[in-house]
Amino acid sequence: MRAAVFHEYGGPLGVEEVADPAPPRDGVVLEVGATGICRSDWHAWMGHDPGVSPPHVPGHELAGTVVATGPDARGDWQGARVTVPFCLGCGRCGPCRAGETQLCDDDYQPGFTGWGSFARYVALPRADLNLVRLPAALGFVEAAALGCRFMTAFAAVCVHGRPAEGDWVAVHGCGGVGLSAVMVAVAARARVAAVDIDAAKLALARDLGAEVTLDARDGDPAAAVLEATGGGAQVSLDALGSAATCATSVGSLRKRGRHVQVGLLLAGERSVPVPMSRVISHELELVGVHGMAVRHYPTLLDAIAAGRLAPSRLVGATVGLEQAGAELAAMSGFARHGATVIASF
């Protein structure tokens, strides 16, 4: 099969002929219909993930058709159109038994634990627990756009943030996950204040329904959110992942507010200062998000079917497999607006 492979961290991502994967005993092989190019793939390519070793095929925001099944996969999967969360649960550990597959103690992550979906085919284990059937009306490009960014934003807002109608949600960083969070929060009838340093991304946030957009370069963004929302947001998301945006998100909250850490904090910022005095004095909640459990997909898909959410609006470009390397490299400068999806292999 054709696959995009890198042989050294930060090195060329070239299209090669590699062996077709075989289905795991409890899994399937998927013919990939579309796969997103995500900043998490960029982190793997750059060597920020200790579990990834070259040669490697990235890709974890995927949708496609099952073309082979292992002998222990019980479901009628052959020919099914499916997607998966980026964390595939084992079904045996405590978190999985509690329905929190995104917190699995022995998870499998395509594109990280093993070779991913920047390829014509991808092998996926534990099919009966993790595969999500796609509605007939949902195309592969839009289903791939659900991937890591959109479903994580959905969990961040609806599962962890839980804004009531009319509550303020502040979104710090309007990349793919941040814009997804704007759309989800607006659909939940919250009022959204979006913060970024890119005028084009702020314009996209306004198009998606953000009531307030703020350029973080114009002063103290936390103070600007406090002023714009009349005292602070009930929910604030760090959708970028940095020491500055984490602290700003916490500083944007009103009393009893909830900070949701969505963006990954990496390299020298894995441990960052948090304004804990404000956390105590305002009785704030701090929560992290590691994707979304399989059990929440029906609610997400129902919202798409009802027209309340439209992930396709966040797709900035569709490309072929040969362009994956250039698109991945462009993420070094946060240059892309919206999601880029590989749609031909």
C-alpha cells in the first residue's frame, strides 16, 4: 500500500510502498477514506512523543470502510463505514469498565502506538469496543474532521465545561480545536469570547458565532475577557497549550468558574505556574481533557444529524497523500486556518 512515512524526527514525510497491514485478532483493517492532519501528528513527527520511533506513519483523525476483520471481532463489521476516537480502549481496565475509554490504562492510539492513517489502509484493534458506525449522510471528509480536534472540543465544552444557556465561554487559541470549541459552545447556546493573535482566525471565530473576539496582543487578554463578559467567563478553555494561555484562561474566570485544559503542554512547559491563589479565592475548577469516550459519540452524531453542529465548516482544505509532508511542516508556524484533510491516497 501507499503510505506517508518519516524516517527521522522532523525529516521528510515521503510517500512509499509498504506492506499492507493484517487485522489484529480482535480488530479490523480499514481502507482510509479520509484522515485529518492534526497538530498532534506534528508533535509525533517532531519527536515530542516518546512512544513514537521512526520509521513511522502518522495519522489518527480517520474515517473509512472495513475491508478485513480478525477472527475474534464479533460485530458485523465487514463493509461498515466507521470512525474511531484517537484513544482505543482495552475494555478490561477500571476506566474502560466505567465507560471512560479515553482514559484506558492500556490504550492503543493509531499514529502513535502503531502506524496510523496517512496510508491507504490502517489496522485497528479492539473493534467491538471502539469502532463507531457513521450515518449514511456523513461523508468521510466530515467524519475525519470529527477526529481528535472536534471530538476533544465537544468533550471539553459539553462533558467538562458544561455551560448553561447564556453562560460565557472563553476560548484561548483559535486553531482547529479552538474553532471547534467555538462552534460547540455556540450550539450549546453559550456566549463565546474568542482570543487569538491571528486576525483571520478571529474572523473565522466570528463567523462561527463568537460574540466577542479579542487580539491577545492588544494588552492583558485575561483582563479583556473579564471586561467583555462583565466579570469573567463561567467556562474558559486553553485550546492552544502554553504557560501563558493556561494562566490567562484561569485569570479569565469568574468565581466558581471552570478552566478546561485542552491544548497539550509540551517540552519545557509540561509543568507550568498556575495562579493558585485565584483558584482558591474564586473556588475554581481545573480539569484536563484527553479526548472523548466512545459512549459520547451518539450524542455528537445526533447533534450533527440535527444540523446543530457542522464540522465540515472547519475543513480549510482537502489534499492528496503526496501533500501531507508540506502540510505537516506548515504547522511549525501555525500557518493553517481550519482543518486540512487528506482525501485521496
